[in-house]
Amino acid sequence: MSQDNMIKLECSQCKGINYHSHKNKKVLKDRLELSKFCKRCGKHEMHKETK
């Protein structure tokens, strides 16, 4: 897996970086938003892509 395709997903509530993923930056130009389980909050929250 290439390092330039790696992204970090940050919880929108507690601002904790819980997940790392990858995406095709040529196809997806905007920032990724997914509903994932946050270990700190203890529930499903929106996670947004960070730099």
C-alpha cells in the first residue's frame, strides 16, 4: 500500500484519530466522511478525513 494514498479519519465529536484508510485521490477529489465506531465516545459518529 502506497503512503501517498493513506488518509486519517478523525471523529467529529472528540477529535480523536481512530482509523487509517486509503483512497484513490484521482477519483475522489473531496474529503471522505464515513460513519464509524469511535472507541472514545462509545458510539457510531461521523469520521472525517484529515490531512
